[in-house]
Amino acid sequence: MANKRLIKVPVMADLAAEGKKPEYLFWVGSPGSYDDRAKKITRAFVKILEHCKVNYAVLGVEETDSGDQARRAGNEFLFQMQAMQNIETLNAYKIKKIVTCDPHEYNTLKNEYPDLGGKYEVFHHTEFINRLIKEGKLKIDDKEFSGKRITYHDPCYLGRGNEVFDYPRFVLQQLNADLVEMEQNRGRSLCCGAVGAQMFKEAEKGDKEVYELRTEQALDVQPDYIATACPFCMTMMQDGLKMKEKQDKIKVLDIAELIAMSKNL
């Protein structure tokens, strides 16, 4: 049975009041804060951070939306308003290193905030987990998924957008599962259909939803699990499985969830 103990997540303001400064800020992001499914990804990653005794904290109520989706939807004013507010907060705490589970936040914080005065070393959580494994701080129990088939869906803003292809796969390979690739993968990976704020608008004319096509590609390799590394991809792939009535046979899990399960965290 998984460990149900409560974890008190350190908050930046509380640590600052004690004269302490964590090495890493965990940027939770809007999905990880408000979406019920994405909250499970947040919890899983926090369990990993705690297990590895990482010196981290979150902003808590001081964190607001990064503005990523506003910019993708064309509202540049709202993006800059959100970004400047966050940068002011981050710089006030003298944040240097940020880790996040959301490729959209990762891309925005890493590549777009510097233009507005927010310069940080930003890690996606798959890159961070990869580092913990290679440093010997995280050892994976490979029995949980032994003999299972896992296929990995490359998120657009992590894969093609930032060329992060190997870190997620290295982490998944530690599970001793059979890692099977979809027809389109890495730089040729098909979008889940949510990127560019498409998740928040009506579908355009066409024969098939993008997430349906991507789900069909996943089903073609007959996986037991579809691994994701993005909360938006999580939603779309789950919707695809429901459309195909496969939600009871195949699970969609974030890489952090898979690792937490392997450690019984």
C-alpha cells in the first residue's frame, strides 16, 4: 500500500522569514495547482523531492499563472502583466534555480522571461529526476513495472520546442519495462492537440481530433501504460482513451507518478 503520510511542503515566504533560502524553487503552475488530475503529478513529484531530501520550496499563494497560455492565444498584454508580477516575486527572493513539471511553464520561464528581466536556471522535472538518478540520490525499484509495456508521448514544448528527448526515456528505462515507441516520436512526435491554447477553443474543421489520432498511434503499440511529461498531454491522452473506450485497460501516468509508484512513495 502506498505511503499516505502527510507532507508539509516548504513555502518560500516562511523560509525567508527564518533567514533561509532553498536551492530550488518548485514552480507548480496552474494545472498542477488547480486541475484535479494534474495535482496528482504535483504530489508525486513532491514525494520524490522529499525522498531525495532536495532543498526546495514553493511560492504558494504568491505564485500566479505564468501567462504562457495568454501569449499563445494572442493576449500579449496579459502575458507581460503576469510575467512581470512573477519576475518581481522571483527576483525579490533571489531565485536562481527553478524546477517545474509543466513543459509550457518550463519553456516560458526558461526562454521568454529573460527578455523581461527574469533570468533563471530552469529544469523540467524529467531532467531533474534524471539528475537525481545519476547522482545516486534516487534508486529505482524495477519490479513494479517489470514485463509491462510503456510508450512515451513527447510533449511539444519539451521535445521539439526544447529538444529534451533523452532525459524522459532514460528515466523510463530504469523501470525495467518494455519501452515501445509510437510511429511518430522524438522530433517527429505528433502533438496531443492541446498546444498553443488549442485546448481552450472549439475544434476546427477536420475528419478527426488530433488527440484521437495520437491515441490511435499509442494503441497501435499495445501499451499497458502511456507515459507523459505534461499535464495538458495527460488530459488529452486520457480523453483519447475514453473515446476509444480503453480507459479501463490502459493507464496514462506522468513520469513522476511512475517513479513514485516504483518507490512506493
